[in-house]
Amino acid sequence: MSNVATFDTRTEAKIPVESPLAYSYRRSGAPAPTAKSRVVLRERPFLGHLVLRGGAIVLDEAVREVLGVSLPGEPQGLVHDAEGQRSVQWISPDEWLVIVPGGEEFELENRLRAALGDAHFAISNVGGGQTLVELEGEAARELLMKSVIYDVHPSHFPVGKGVTTVFAKATVILRRPSEARWELVVRRSFADYTYRWLLDAGEEYAIGVER
């Protein structure tokens, strides 16, 4: 810890902040959901995103101690805590993405560093560079079938799975936390492109946006 510089990205300074999709709402609009909407889009901005790198055994012990959940037991796994507010996703053999409610990430990082001690690991706060977009509704999977190259059929993409894949001409992390809901973890620089694509591809489903 003595060789690591950590800082809280959520300072008390009164600096106006906007979600990654704020510009998109102004530029492209945000059609409200109606009775005809078969897909509903929601952005969940300002969550805490931490990338963990290191050995699975050491990290699993620390994550269980601090978050109360274990690392996913298999590749492409996605697990949530009992409240469903905090998740851990397998990204690669030594990499996991942790998402928690906004404001928790700095304390979480410090507690993980303390629990890991002298182990070989890395923790990066990437929350400022990405956002999470939810898709829900009976046509959500059909919309994804037009947008991603990965097979999203339930037999191949069950609940509790998450993958990094190509979305149109961008890269996203696609997750399925429940039967009815899908999530896209999108880089900030691709947020407007992804949003406009979803509006266009979802037009036939009367896509609505909850803000």
C-alpha cells in the first residue's frame, strides 16, 4: 500500500457532471416508453467500476471477505450479491470486473488492498470511462440479435453469463443478470454511437427510454 497512490474520484467539489448519455438525449431525443414498447432502455450511470487483476485464489478470498460473494466459478460467469446491487464478472483468466453502487468504489478498493496485503495484484478504477445500459422487454433479445455477433440464444447465453463482444462497430461487455434483463457495459467514447444504434435498431419494437 505504501507504494500505491490511491485517490477518490468522487470529490466534494461542486463540479457539474453529466452521464455518458446526457449529450445523446439532447441530440437524439429519448422517446418515452408506451404500451407498444417491446424494449425499454435505461442507463445506470455513475456506478463504481473496478477491474481486478491477479491470481484467482488470492482474489477470491479477498472478494469474499470484503463483498461477501465469491469470484465466478467458471469462465464468462457473472455473480451478484444477495441484494443484487453488486456484481463480479469474469473477463479473462486473471481479470474480473466489479460493479457496485456509485460512491462505494473508493472504500471498496482500499478494503481490497488491505485484504490482499503483499499479494501480486492490480486494481483499477475505470468507472469514469464507462457506463451501464439496461435493455428489458420481450424484444430485447431480438434487438441484440441485430446488434452483436455473439449468439444470444438462451441455450448458449443463460442467466449469469457475461462476455466481451462486438456491438455493431464497437466493443461492449454483454451481460445477462436475469431472464428479462440484459446489460451493456459501454465505454464512454462509444456511448453515443451505441445509443443511436439502439434507437434505430429498436424502432420496430417501439423502443422507449426511461430516464
